[in-house]
Amino acid sequence: MSEQEPQASAEQAPAERPARHGPPVADAPQVLDARGQASAKLLAQAAGTNAIDSGGGHDVPWVRVAPEHLLAVAGRLREGAFGAEMLHLIAAVDYTERIEVNYFFLSATKGHKGQVKVDVPPEAPTLPSLTGLWTAAGWFERETHDLFGVVFEGNPDLSPLLLYEGFEGHPGLRSYPFNDYQEW
Amino acid sequence: MTTPQHTDTLDMMLNMGPQHPATHGVFRMVLALDGEEVMDVIPHIGYLHRGSEKLCEGESYGQVITLFDRMDYVSNINNELAFVRAAERLMDIEVPERASYIRVILAELNRIASHLLFLGTYAIDLGAITPIMYAFRERERIQALFEATTGARMMHNYLRIGGLKEDAPADFEPRVRELLDQLRAGVEEIDRLLSLNEVFLARTKGVGIIDGPTALACGLSGPSLRGSGVAYDVRKDHPYEVYPYLAFKVPVGQAGDCWDRYYCRLLECHESISMVAQCLEQMEAGPIRAAGRRIARPPRGEVYVHSENPRGDIGVLLVSDGTDKPYRVKVRPPSFCNLVGLKPMMEGAYVADAVSILGSLDIVLGEVDR
Amino acid sequence: MASRPAQLVLLAVIAVGVAAVFGGFVFVTRWLGAPQELTALTLVQFAVALLALVTLLAVAGMSLVWLERKELGRMQGRPGPTRVGPFGLLQPVADAGKLLFKEDVAPGEASKLIFFASPLLIMVPGLMVWLTVPLGPTLVVRSLDLGIFFFVSISVLSIVGLVLAGWSSHSKYAVLGGIRSAAQMVSYEIPLIMAILGVVVLAGSMRFEDVVALQDGVPYIALLPAAFAVFLVAGLAEVGRTPFDIYFAESELVGGPFVEYSGAHWAVMLLAEYLNTFLVGALAALLFLGGWRWPFGDLPFGAAVAVMLAKTYLVVAVIFWGRATYPRLRLDQLMGLGWKVLLPLSFASILATAVQQFYGWPAWTLTLLSVGLLAVPIALQMRGQGRPASAYAARLRAGAVAVAAQPRPARAAAGADGASAEEEA
């Protein structure tokens, strides 16, 4: 399964990327191994009809779901056969016309790994919070809000975690400059 | 005698940090105290936030390795390994066996060094001023070996995508063997001094208890999680490099208190020593770097790889757009996730226990803040 | 830092000075004897004796600074001070000099009068006690018949200074530290006094010289090991030494009641702590180890003083050894130890002593009783904490989850894979 091409237009990119010379850019082959396939089955089972897209490589399968189905899918991942006791990571990636928030789940006892991708529009990035299911979600979401501006409804505390109060802007976004930013 | 419901007392807010001898770096903890008991703990981090993940987007893959060195500045090799494995998985590179063995040897020695630092600093937080001297003496031995092998005592920048920067020196094997004997004796010395000391037991037994399910929900990993009885270790459950060919034991606690977390780390030192010995037996001569271009240009795609840091599960999400600089690098720092467990552990603790509990989590702020 | 010859000269000057003061002290106390009438000469005598005493105590305190740093250093695998003077002997002089040159700061909100008076309130009782504590056969300013009683009643006064130091600093940490230190010291006074009372019962006198003379055959440590243990532990808690130094623990309260003090005032309080440590050592040597007499009996003056000082420094070295080894006890654990273990033990010890004296039993019965009493808390501790802990540790070691090694792939295959893995961008 191929990734969507990240459109980093030259004006918005923080670093000036010169035009590439040489052979065209290849896509990484994403092939699931045996463990990954077993996890993919359980992941598909948990996602059910909510899965828009799926894929994955090695032992980490992924599905893409819509933001409104995230809470339900996460709940099924936790309670169902997948058995995700641990929310491993919430990572936001800024593909300029959308922000893709990745949720990584892990079952410590059964050894399954799974990834759920959710796309949010950059002008109104809102997602339901998973703090009710995993306490770990609290700080992950707080950091994502800090650096990317994604609002997680239901998170009790979205105050800045890594940045200080009164910091303007969200430095994680691709549009945030490397150098010309607010000095304390 | 006053009854609690008739006296309206205010909680006293005690601020510990960011400059405090016991908070292991620039970490700020605000404790709401009712007399001597801790009612609430509000951690404040971000004092060491350097924007490492953002910086990665402007540096080539070889330069990103140096950034990873500095995230968890105590376990450098393990951090480099986490990133380099992610890049290798994305580019589908197979690392030569000798390089993999040397990587694991250095990673396990790094683990011992990191745990020695924990043993020393945890003891001095509690008031025992001698184990830290012994621990750092042993650490110096390990760092001398690292200096001979990688060129630096701490920020090694030794691992490369596809292998190592250069082969180990000629006297590597006898030197490591001698080092292992010294480390074994050193760790046992600290064990004899500290583990069953009555005052140490009084300060750590039954303090900061967290049970397995809560720990998993909070995202704990590594010895902090294993102290609560959950036998989850990335080297065991999702083995990588040459770990499948090594026989080792994963120490697991039962009570989930500070002593269990401490003892798990102590036992892990012994396990790491035995793992390094096995690696030395199995290692053979050979190439130490897979053939490839010096400037890595992975294909487009993303990959998520996690490894066992001394502090827990370090995960690296690497998104590449085909250029020589990563598009996005996201790190799952184990200390960051372990800090979430601070609040459940502090329930019913005293002020003096706050230091003990924080120390037992073994956090490194460079990793928490990035 | 001065050059090596200059250091040696300084060391020689200090040694000569101390010897002169010591000689003056000996002269005043020994050859002039205890004055009977209050004349002008008596006043001069007293003045010289007091000045000499204070100087000697300051030197003793500084020698303890040196001893502690050397001993701790050696136990931690490092040499300790070596640069300032031969064997680092001038290190305390350098420390004192540094502290005296520092700026005297007081917090803005602090009550200045009490802030600056508190170090004196801590130091003076510690010095006053030394009027009656002998360091040799006649080496004491005034030998009182109620010497032990005098020591007990005066030494308690320094607690007031400690609390005032914490309170007057107007800082949360200092107030907490002051209150904790007061609680700790008050609760350990009673076991300390009870332990000393056991010795008084045995000796039948409160005079230090009598207690020493009556230990000619058997030192009281052999008769009352439980009382000695209580005395040592309670003495540690009184002085505020590890494992009982929670109230100025660096890593928790960053200095406790002393956190706002700097310079000369800090030096005074530090000296007070070392003097108290020296006092505990001297008292242990006098009351339990036979002072300057056991096991040699009558010795010439110099040898007797040397024996006494040797015993004192031995106890002090053990106290420092404890600092190197143990972590700190939490405050509630500390109070629990004092009230629940030491207090009953000390009461039982006095009871045993009284019973033995009343019925006239032979001395070894007292030893037996005392050892039995001491064994009770030790056995309870081992049964409640020590044995279960080591059994638990063994369980954890055995219960580690074992991961088996998988066989490695064949060498040729691995080599081929390694060579063929390439990625051309």
C-alpha cells in the first residue's frame, strides 16, 4: 500500500529543498510479516466497517478511520480480541492540507501492534479524547495540542506541556519557521 | 482534638524544582500537601524542550543520529539504535552480523551504565552517600571502553544506517571481558550495600505502589512496568538485532513498589553482563556496514519501530518523503510516558516519599522534553 | 591557596598554638586545682580556663571536620582532602576561613534579632556542657557532683535555638525543618536520658570521675550493652546525623532550618553540630567505655588523656561510618523508632539495672538481661523486615522470566544476505 504523497510546497517548507536530480522517488514496499498479518486481522475486526483504508509493513498494520468513529474503534481495540492495554503513542504528522494523527496501540500480553490513522483538517483540528480509555492519552494529546494545535474534546487539561504559557503558534506544523520565531 | 470535617485547612503548595537536588534534571513538581501527606502532584515539564523533533526535519539522516544521542543523554547507544533501526527498516537494509553484535554489546553496556547511574542517584536521593561513588567508578570503566571504541565517552555518534561507523579496536574482546568481571563485582558491591539495608527497605518497600493494569493504562514500560508484575520487554516480545540468539532472563517484580523497580534494574545489570558475554562468544569477524550511499535517501513511506531503552519502550515514527532529510520524526520517550504514572503512585505518600517515588521512575529530562 | 612551605608553616603555627592553649588549660585545671574561694585570682583562673576550653573545642570540632571528610572519602573509594596542607590537615582551616569571609545575608522578611541570635542559642548550650565533661583525670573546668544532671539539663536548651532558627528565617522549608527537628530531638531526649540513668544507677553517682573510676574492672558497655545501643542511637538522633538527618536533608528540604544562613552564622551552627558529635563520643567513652582508666588503670597524665581521646575519636569514627552507610529515615519512621523501640527498651534497661542492683545479683546476670533486651527489637526487625525482604529478593531472582536463545542461521546464508542487502537511492 502506498502512502499519500506529502506535498511540501517550496514556499511553506521550513527548509529550502532544492529540486531533486536523479532517479524518481520510490515508495517503500510495505509488506506485513506473519505477526503483522495476524495483528492486521484483529485490527480489521476491531475497525469493522469504519476502516476507510488499510495497510502496513513488517509487524505494524494500520487502518484509517474518520474522526467521528475514532472513539468507538479505540474502545473496540481495547475491549475486543486485540486487547490493547497500552496506548503506545499519539503522533501527529502535518501533511499541509491535512493533519494526520496516528494512534499506536500495543497489547503487552498478546503482542499485537496496530496503528489507527485519523485525518483532521488543519483549520479546525478537533478529535475526541481517549483519556477515558487510557490515562496515557492525557499527556500525548496535551503535547499534540501544544505542538500542532489539535484540540481533543474531553481532555481535562490542554494547557501547554512542553512550551510555556503565552507561546504563540504551533511549532510542530510544517509552516512554522525554523528560525524566525518568538524569542522569550 | 479537632475533627477533619470541622477544620477548614488549606493545602500547602510545595514547589520542588526546577532547581532541586532530587528532581533529576530540570523538572518541576508542585505538591499539594495536607501536613505531611501529598494530596495532589502537578508535574511541569518542558524546561529542556529543544525542539529536537522539529530539528530532525532540517537535518540529514546522519545528522539526526546526533540529535538522538542527546535526547536521553544517559543511554546514547540505545537511542541511536532506535532511530537507525527505523531508517534501516524503511530502507529495507540488512545489517551485517558483526555490526549487529557490536551494537548489542554496546547497547547492553550502555544499559548497565544507565542502571548504575540510577542506582547511585537513587541511593543519594535517599541519603546514602556511598553507592553513588561506587556506581560512578564502574560507569567510568564503561565510558573508558566507549571512548576507546566510539571515540567519545557519552555522545557517541557511532551507529550508522546500515551498521557502524568503524570496527571495534583490536583489543575490544579482552577489554570487554575484563570489564565484565569488574562490573559484576561492582554491581554486587552496591547490591550488598543497599538492597537489604534496613533503612533502605523502610524507605522503599510499600512506597509508590502501582498495579499492573493501571501501569499499562498509563503507558509505563521498562523496569517501571516490570516492577508491577507485567513481564513485557521489547527484547523478549518483539526481539530485534541479535537478541533472538541470546538467552537471558527478564526480572519481574510482584509488589509494584519502589523497591521492586529498583531491584529489577539491579537484576537487569546482571542479565546485561551475561548477554554481553554471550555476544562475545558468538561474534565473528566480518563487515560492519552494509553497502549503500553515505547520504541516505529512504523511499517514501513511514515506519514505526520500538526498542528497549534502559528506561522503557522507545518508539520512533519515521516519515520519509524520499529526500535526504526526514519529513517527520516522532519519538515516544519512555520517561515521558513513565511520568504519567507519577500521579497514581503518589496517592497516600508523604513528602519524603515523593523523592523516593520520583527517583524510582528513573526519568531523564532530555528524553521527556526532547 | 598558599604554597606547600607556607602551608607547613601555618600547620606548625597552629600546632604550636594548640599545644600552648592545651598546656595552659592543663596548667590551670591541674596544678592550680579547683578554686575554693572567690578571689580575683580565681576569676582570672576561670577566664583562662574558659578561653582555653573554647579554643580547644573549636580545634576539636575542626579535627572532626577533617576526620569525617577523610573517613568518608576513603570509604567511598577516594582519598578525601589532600591538597590543603599535608594530608589535607588544613582543610578545616580553609573551610572556616571561607565561611568567615562570606557575606552575611538575611532574608528580607526575617526577624533580624532572632535570626542572628539563633546560632548563638544553638551554640552556647553545647559549649556550656563542656564545663563539667572531663577529658582526662583533672582536665575539666569544674568537676560537679551533679555533672551528668548538668549535662542533661543544659543540652536540651539548644532545641529552642533550632526552632527559632527555622521560624525566624521566614521560609516554608525552614519552618518545616525547624518543627521537624524539634519533634525529633524532643522524642529522643527521653531514651537518651534513660540510657544515661542506667549508668548512674550502676555507679551510684552523677560525677563523671566517679563513673570512670568505677569502671576499672568491667566497662559499663559490657554490663549494659542495651543502654549503650540506646545511647548511641539516641545520640545520633540528638545530633542530627544520618540516618536521622532528615530535617536538613539536602535532597528533600534543602537545608531545613539552616537554609537561609550563610557565612559566619552557618559556620557557628556547623561547629555546633560537630561539637555535639564530639560530645556524644566523649560521653560514650566516659560512661560506657571506661574513660581514661579502663583497661590500663592508673596512667600518667598524658597517657590517660591520650586513651580518653582515642576512645572518643573511635566512637566518633563509628558515627561517621554510619553516615557513609545508611540512607535517611523518614520522619514518621524516625519518630516510630524513638517512641516505639528506644523508649520501651530504655525503660526496660533501667528496670533490669534496678532489679539487679536491688537483689545484688552478680554482674553477668545484668549483661545477660541487657543482651536479651537488646535482642528483642533486633529479632523483631529481622523477622518483620529483614528475613521477608531477603526471601522476597530470592523469589524475584528465581522468578525472572527466562527467554531461550534461538539457533543462529547458517554462517554462509548470513554472509550472503549481508552482502546482498543494498539500497540505491
